Amino acid sequence: MLAVNFRGLDDVAKFRELTKVTYPLVLDKEQRVVKRFVDGYLPWNAVVDRDGVVRFTKLGWDANVAEIKKVLKEAIAAGK
């Protein structure tokens, strides 16, 4: 799991401080991830497997954590 930010290092630091997340936060200045996966609106939650297949998407902050965990477990079980 990771978070992708395309605005700048200051935003990454603010997000980490605000949310207290422990997973990696990465900077995507060229917006490669955004251009490949995001369809217009942020924040956007996704599960992308090792092959680059999008297995789950949800727009907004209210992503269903139980649903994301289920998708992650399925992807891991499938070796993805």
C-alpha cells in the first residue's frame, strides 16, 4: 500500500502529519500514476495488482476499508 502525491514534497509531509499513516508516500511530479489510473477526480482510492490491473476503485475519502481489504486478500491469494 502506498499513497501517491503529485503536487510536491510539502503536501506529502502535510498529508503524513495529518493522517499519521505509516505506509509509503511517494511523489509523482510527472503525474504518471494520475494519468494512467485516475479518471478526473481526487482523492481516489485504488487497488492495482502487480500486473498493473486495477482491481478496485473508489472516489473520495469514504472508501470502504472492509471492501479494500477483501480485494487485497483476493489479489494476494491469486499471487497478484
